[in-house]
Amino acid sequence: MKRINVLITAASRRVPLVRAFRNAVENFGKGRVVTTDINPLSPALYFGHKHHIVPLTTDRHYIPIIESICDAEDVNLIIPTIDDELPIFGREVARLEQQGIRVAVSSEQTSNICNDKYETYLFCQANGIQTPLTWLAKDVYFDGLKYPLYVKPRFGRGSVNVFVVKNEAQLRAFLDYVPDAIVQEELCGTEFTIDVLADFNGRVISIVPRERLVIRAGVSDKGITRKHEEVIAFAKDVAERLQIVGAANIQCKFDGRELRLIEVNPRFSGGIPLTIASGADFASWLVQMAGGIELRPRIGKFEDGLAMMSFEESIFAHEDNLKMRHTEKPRMLSRTRAAYVN
């Protein structure tokens, strides 16, 4: 059985995700999980087998440093986790594959569409996908608007700077306050986050809808799985049209008559522990696929009605062990992996 070593970038607070991959690699060829982050106070760093402190994704040495870590740790599979780095890794997929490294990430084009809420709206319009009416700040005509409306950043995550406005005065104020703002109509109905997993060729393997019961800082704090056939079909269509690779989460609302897309994040969701607990073990399946195993689709195969209630945990370390130790520049790669030319 091939040993798979996994690199999880921007580990941050994603302790359940690191634990899931640690279980996966230990059960499949006794592999290892390596974590990275810019901040030594990121708790998920310490739940892998080893960790590295790295610079921001905007640093010109970011990808070469990641390659050096992959070379030193014999990494076979990279799991990018934050929006900013998804297009960067999407651009590097083919070259990293030549070095024997799989990257669970969609293409640069797909990531750019999903990271830009207005581009997502245009994509939906072009592909006949129902979505809330959306305007750029410069295109808003105040006469005739129906409130409430949402003002949110065109580029953003975690519900940061997302506001409900109930009148024109509030709308004008928040358009001045929110950078690169867009305006969206409010949708009624039940909100779902749908976890989707596709293989490295874009074939959808699993879909698990979760009804969002409580949301905290943009992440589902309490939720329950729903085996809703219409929602599953909707998510499959969206994922295939976007050519998703790896994990993604699709957010939508269902008012009993039609489904409307809110946004797509082509990465693991914060609520992924519920999906894994329901029997759709995305981490194990990605490790197996990276090991060369071809999986058959398992759509609809999960426990229906399973609820999740999250809570906080703490870990402790002495400050001497938390000092910044950035890798300043990439070291020479071994002959088995191609060198990076800046």
C-alpha cells in the first residue's frame, strides 16, 4: 500500500480537518500530515505530525517554499484551505503533478470565479443557475429597490463586512463603508451548505447537504444533514458546470419551490466534521485517490438527520516554542522534483 504524506496549508483553527487527515493517512499506508501557517499561535499547526511557519501567499517565495517543504517531507498531496491561495495552486497543478504531488484544488479560472461574488453571479446568469440579483456598487439605482438587501464585499470570506440594510440611508452608508461592495437581494427559505467532493478529473464522488442551524463568524456552528434529493441534484449540476476538483462547499437557499445559489467556496468548509461523521469521509477518499485508487461515486450515501453541535477547545504551549521561524527562501530540491525558477 502506497504511503501518502499530506500537506495542509493555512492550518489556522482547522483542527478537525487536520485530525481527519491524520486518521486517514495513518489508516492508509502509515503516512504523515504536515501543516503550515504564518502564525505560530495557530492551534491546528500542532495536530499534525510536523509543522512549518511560512510567509504570506503574496510573498514571491511562497510556492518555492511550499515545494521545499514537500521535498523535505516527501509530500504526495497538498490540501489548500484559504481562498487567497486557491488560484495560486490552481495555476501550479500541472507542474506540481510532474513532481509527484497531487493538489486537491480546482483550476485557477474556477477559483477566480468563486472568489469573486460578482463573477459568480455572472457565471450563474450565463449557465441558467438561479441566484439572487446582484449589483456592483457603481451600478446601484436607488429608486425602486426592495428592502431588505445585503451589502457585502465582492471579495471576502467568513461573513466579514456583510450587512443587512433596511432602507436607502443604510444602503448608502454601508456602500461607503464596505470596500469593493456588491448589493444582493435577500432570499427567503432554508439555507443549506452542501459539501461536495470531486476526484482529480472533476468527477463528483460525494454530495452531503447540511441545513445550517446556527452560524458563527461565517462558519456553521450547529447543523444537520439532510438527504434532500433536489438539493443534491442542484449541487451536482453546479459542481460539474464549475468543474470542481477536490472539496468544495456550495451555499444555497430553498424556499420550497426553487433553489438559489448564494456562493461557492472551492475548498473544505468549516462544517466538514459533520459530513465526515455522517459517513462521507472526504479526507480518507482524497488520500486513497492520491494513492492511485479510483473511487466510484457515493452520492447520497451518508447518514441523514445527523446533527452537529460545536464547542471550543484549547491547547497550551510555552512561549519559547512559539517564536517565529520562517523559512526565508527555498532550498535546492532533490533530483526527483523539478526546481522552481522564479
